[in-house]
Amino acid sequence: MTSEYERELAELRKALELPIVGHPRREAELAELRRLIDKYVDDARRMLAETDGRDM
């Protein structure tokens, strides 16, 4: 794991811990997830392939 990747994950964790009033939390989380997927496309594909077919 690169230090940049670790920094991105730390930023995501911080964002997810922030209190948000109302229901925009889900939208904010999904927006951040989309941003990370766009940045780390190959890793996202690998993770999706690993979870494909599992009960979620």
C-alpha cells in the first residue's frame, strides 16, 4: 500500500466520522467512494471481482 493510498483512506475515514445533519451522509459517502474508484480503477475492479457472488 502506498503512502498516498494510505493518506486517501485516512481522509475517507475522517470524512465518514464527521457528523452530518439529515440524510446527505449516504450521498456524501457514495460521492467519496466514486472519487476513490475513479482514482484507483484497477484496485476497485479487483475488489469487486473478489466480492462478486458473495452474499452482501
